[in-house]
Amino acid sequence: MRILFANRYFHPDQSATSRMISSLAFSLARDGLEVEIIAGRHYYNRPKEVLPAEEIINGVRVHRIWTSGFGRRSLAGRAVDYATFHFSAMTWWLRHAQRDDICVVCTDPPLLAVSSTLPIRLRGAKLVNWVMDLFPETAMELGMMRADNLSGRIALALRNWSMRRSALTICPIDAMAHHLAGQGVAREHLSVVHHWSDKNEIQPVPRKENGLRKTWGLSRHFVIGYSGNFGRAHEFMTVLDAAEKLIGVKGIRFLFIGDGQQRPFVEAEVRRRGLSNVVLKPFQPAENLSESLCVADLHLVSLLPQLEHCIVPSKFYGVLAAGRPTIFIGDPDGEIGSSVRTFECGEAVKPGDVAGLIDFILRLKHSPLLRATMGNNARYLMETAYSREYGTGVWHSAVARLAASDELAGVPSLSNGGLR
């Protein structure tokens, strides 16, 4: 029996979904399981670079199928990339899936489970949905698709049809699982497995030992950082407004690392407002991840409140591993907002609450003890609740009951992260 994953990106790509799937696949392979990956041949942020069509990485066999390579800059090009991945993956399932394989279909590209359901079932394999981002709800909440028009109704009906025919659907948060239960997905076929971080890959780096702080001219500053995707799901106006109001405060810098659809907007606003206290950097190499995350004394994580049941920003778990406090801009009662307040590793403010954001920034700037306490709480939370070992174990247990033999079920694992 094999476990097969399908997602557009896989190691060495460093995008959010790639990092999660790579972490899990390598863990399962270390446990002696046969693991294979169906992925595309391009990087998330470097579409012109082509990866090998076939290779074995850390015991995981990787099949990189053909897709177009227009990249993420235009919706039309992205749609073609999505469509070609759907077609190539469907063809791969029909040719290579075997009876009793566990086929884990992720949500990049959107609705991949819809095109994968019939080929997987025809081959006698078991379909598992591992939902990272909920589609089409995300597109609907962002105004890119209407729930009351034909395309929206068809997309939702097809997505629900594929999930009802899945042996299991794995969600990263309870809110998403409850939403899907309301869409008619059987509760016994839903499990919640929170995202995680690798405590060995990302470790706290003291300010004085961080070479990037010196290289980027930030050694003497209190740094508020944002690291990751500048996607449509994230809110930037609140932090830009705060940066504008704090421009005259000595020793404060805002650091943005990453790329995505909203980066040109952020860059334009920085120029228009003359925000000399803002520093912009590209994605950093994986080997520099600990240093780049630890340049910041405080990290920003944001999510539009209407997307609370659709997405969880995985960057939060890397911030925990780095041992840094989080200021969450979004729903204070949502997944991350509740976590940072409950475990005292940060604070949450609503979008538009510039005064609240500035107040927390200044409190942490003037209190090294509070920063250290919240940072220690963050690292402890990751090690106890969101570590790779715990997360992969819960994921493993959720899937173990689908095994047709004792091969998977016999491997030691943690208790099921079922719907609560």
C-alpha cells in the first residue's frame, strides 16, 4: 500500500503548502512507509525554473507532471496553469493509481479533488482531501466569484460532491470542519489536524547573533516583521497606516519579506506615503529561515475576518517556532486571534484598529521583559501543540483507519484529531 500526495508544489519549493506536504511526506517515509508525490515542475515564485520530472528526495519518490508555466502574475495565466495540472494529474491517476492506495489530494490548484475523484475511484484507491484553503468559498468571500450565479453554484456543488465521495477530509481548523459539515459532508469523514512547524528547522536566534539584522541595517531598531505571501486574503492597510503614524518615532522599522499579489500595492503605498521606516525584502533561502524570521522583534499575521473558516495563515506556526510574539490583524475571536491571547504569545486587533496596533507595538518596544515572555510562550506553544512530531502523528492517526492492511495502522501514532 502506498500514500500518494497531489499538490502543485513540493520540496525544494518553499511555499506554504509545499512546506507542509514535504514535512509530512518525509516524516512518513522515515517511518518506513511508501510515499510518492505528484507535483508540478515549477517553483511557486520562480516559474521559469524547471525541476526534474522524476527524482527521489529523502526516500520520497517525486513525479513532476507537465503543466504550463505562466506563473502567478495574471489570473488568466494562473487559470491555464491550474487547468493543465488538473488534466495531467487526472491522466496520472488513471495510469498509475492502484487498488487500496491512499491518494491525498490537496487544494492547490483549487478543486483538484473534483477532477481526481473519478480516476481514483475507478482505480480502486481511496481518496483523502487535505484542505489547506477552502474553495470556492475563498473566491466568493473575496468577491472573485458570486455564490448566487451559475458558476458559483456549480463549483460549490462539484466540490461538495467530491468530498462526499472521499474516505476522509482533513481540515486545519475546527471552523472549516464545522462549515463543511454544514455543507453535507458526513462528520465521521471529517478530521481536524492543525498545521505545525519544525522545531529543528526554525530556531530562535538572539538579536545580537543575527547576521541579517546587521546586514540589513536593523541592529539598533525595534523591528515589526511580515514574512510570507502577500496574498488577497491578507490585510495590509492597517499596518501601513500604523507605519505612517510611527514614521517620526525613532528606532522603529517595519520589515516586509516575501512576494505575492498585493506586494506591488504595498510597494506603491510605501512610495506614495514616503514611508522611510519600511524595509522590503524578497523571499529568503530556506537555509536562512531562522535568521530571517528572527530579524523581527514582533511579527504581523493577518487574515480578512470573512475568511476565518476558509484559511489559516501557516506563517503563524513559523513565528511560534522562531520564538517571537505575534500581532494578529483579523478576527480576535478566530483561530489565531484566540490562540495568541489564550497562550499569551501576542495580541489581536481588528482590521482598521490602528490605535490598538500602535499601542501594542509601543508596549513591546519599551518592555524587553514582555517581549521575552511572549516569545518564550510562543516557542513553548509550538513545541507542545504545534510541533512537527505531534502534527504528523495526529495526521497519521486520522488516515490510519483507512488502511486496508495493518501496514499503516501498525505504526505508532498519536490519537485522532477528530472534529470537536
